[in-house]
Amino acid sequence: MRISVRAKPAAKETHVEKIDDANFEVSVKEPPRNGLANQAIARALADHFGIAASRVRLVSGFSSKQKTFEIS
């Protein structure tokens, strides 16, 4: 399954908000440097879905606020 994520790095707290079935807004504490925010978003999505972080993969949007993740 592929989902679209609107990233909000350097937030005060980590939070996943479901917009609809395929769109999410994810806030993370990590800054958007060296892939730290992307890794934190993947972990937050894994926690939200109750799966291992290794099952969440960033497909596109590595340096954009609009990202596509694949959940396997």
C-alpha cells in the first residue's frame, strides 16, 4: 500500500494525523537534515500502523515536504 505524507519536521511533538485512507500528516521532532526527519517519519508511521519500521519505505519526496511511503 502506498500513502502520501505531508511532513512537518522540527515540531514540538511527534504526531500522526490521518486525513483520509491514503493521506497523512506527520509531525516529528527531528530536523530536516541528513535524513533524520525521514527516518523519524518512517518510525512514526510504523508505530501508527503497529508494524515493524523495516516494513515502511520512503519511495519519493526525499527532500520535499510531500512524500510517498510504501507500507508492506
